[in-house]
Amino acid sequence: MPKAFAPGKCILFGEHAVVYGHPAVAVAIDSGVEVEIKKSDSWTIDGMPLEIDRHPHISHILKDIFEYDGDPLEIRISSGLFSTAGLGSSAALSNAVGAALEVIIDENHEIDKVALARIGHSAEAKAQNGRASPTDTATSAIGGCIVVSGNDVEGTEHIFSASLETPEGTRTWSIGKVVIPEEIDAWLVLGFTGKASPTGDMVSGVARLLKEEPKKIEEMNAIANITQAGLTALSSGNVEAVGMAMNACHERLRNIQVSSPELDSLVDAVRPHSFGAKLTGAGGGGCMVALTRYPQRVAQEIEIAGGKPLISRLGAEGVRLVN
Ligand code: PMV
């Protein structure tokens, strides 16, 4: 009866700019999705009959990737992530389903994180009309701190390359990792606004803005510079500088109109007790993230300001089997 866990993710730097070829930096968080699969007499998901079309990630992994034709399966899912909040819950689900299913098929199978990242990416693409960046799935599978870019990024260790046939042509990415020094004494606190983060709408909104005001492309270049500075600060364990880069990144994201009053108010509420804070992911709704030495205090500030907090270490372990 294999059980697998895959973490969610949070983007520290580079959201939106990554759509224009710049790097994005994401970290795996402690919360994620656990999936338990066992052979059964009938197909069920969380005790209900499995309607395969309602679960495009799972159906793609079962049918297209593993071409599974064995006994019916009972699938149980439990998630510690806010959904539609930009925390990568569908990527975590795909990675955990892939890991558990590999063991159903071959009980001696050992986890191959890169293979699972590829399976997860394929499932995300299938569920999103052929368009998906590998950021969420790679971060959830590999864990730690992951950098995704069109090209290799200085100061990162290359792990694998991914490509995808999209409606706009072939896209390729380089996925690298950065080791965060263990002695870092700081926590991430995410704050969910309670509103869904409509990634597609936000990305189209930015594209529209850039068409109307071409000078705004400078904001993207600025985000790319901040991302590089943030990465250097992260790998040397300079939390003060990471926080400054987060604050600067939030201002640039505001300038491209992807923040919201709710995100700004959570960011403002936590700044006095944080190294830095910014919205994370697509914006519009979804989450903000703070880097702090006082996670409980910051979590309280988020609750008082009307958000839902989630505390995490900075870069959790990737997909794994659990007992
Ligand atoms: O909110 P999320 O995790 O879906 O983040 C989206 C990140 C974007 O850069 C806005 C879009 C993308 O495809 O990278």
C-alpha cells in the first residue's frame, strides 16, 4: 500500500519575468500533498467512484504515461496546501501519484526524482492545454531551491533540461539547483489572501500591459537583476540581502499591476517583523511570502490582517515515499 508525499512550492523571485525568458527561483515548502494507493475491487478516489475526466492529471499519468491496465485502484489524497493559491498543489499531486503508482507497478522501484519531475510536467501540460512551465513540478520533485530559466544560470548546478511542444512551438528550459546554507536562521511564512490566483488571466494582463506600454519591459529586466542578486544572497546565506531583494521584487510586481489591495496589506502587515516580503506566484489573489526570524509573530500578523498563514522551512525535501 504505497504512500507518497510531494511538497508544494513558493516562488521567491522571478515570477512573470520567467514568462519572458528570465530565471525564476522557487523553493519547496514543508506542506504538500500525500497520496496513498492500493489495489481494490473498484476504482475510487477519496471513497467516491473515480470519474477519470474530473482528474486530468491522474488520468494522464495512469493512461498515457504508465499505460496502467492492472487491478482497479483505491486512491486517497490529503493536501496541506491552500488550493488555487499558487502553491503548486496540482504539481505536488502529480508527483505524489507518480511516485505511489511506480511502487504499485513494481514494489522494488526506487524513486527517481528527475523522472517524476518529467511525469509531473507532462501531466500539468496535458491539464493546461499544452502550456506549463516545469517550475512547480521540478521544485516539488527535486526539493530545496530550484532555478528555472531559458538558459543555464550562473551560480546554479544544472540538474536537467525540459522541453515541451506548446501551441506556440517548442519551449525548452534549464532546471538548476542552488544549495541554501544549512545555518540560515530564517523561516518562510506564506499568507493566503483567500482569493484564487488566476494565473492565466494575470499572465495575459501583463502581456496586454507590455503591448500598451512597451517601456514596462524595463520592469522585467529589473526583476531579472533582482533575481540574480537574490540568488547570490541566498547561496551565501545573507538573509538580510535576500529580504531586501524580496521587497524590491514586490515593488516591481506592483508596477506591472499584478499585486492587489489584499496582497499589499498582508505584505505591509508583516514587514516590521521580516527581512522582506512580497507576493508570490501569479498575483491578483493567491499568496504573499515573508522571510523572517519570527515565524509565529508573522503568522499572527497575517491572521490579524485577514490572511491564512502557513509556516515553512526555506527549501524542504522533494517527493518521497512515506510509511
Ligand atoms: O501562481 P503560480 O504558481 O501559478 O505562478 C505563476 C508564475 C508565473 O510566472 C506568473 C507564470 C508562469 O508560467 O511562470
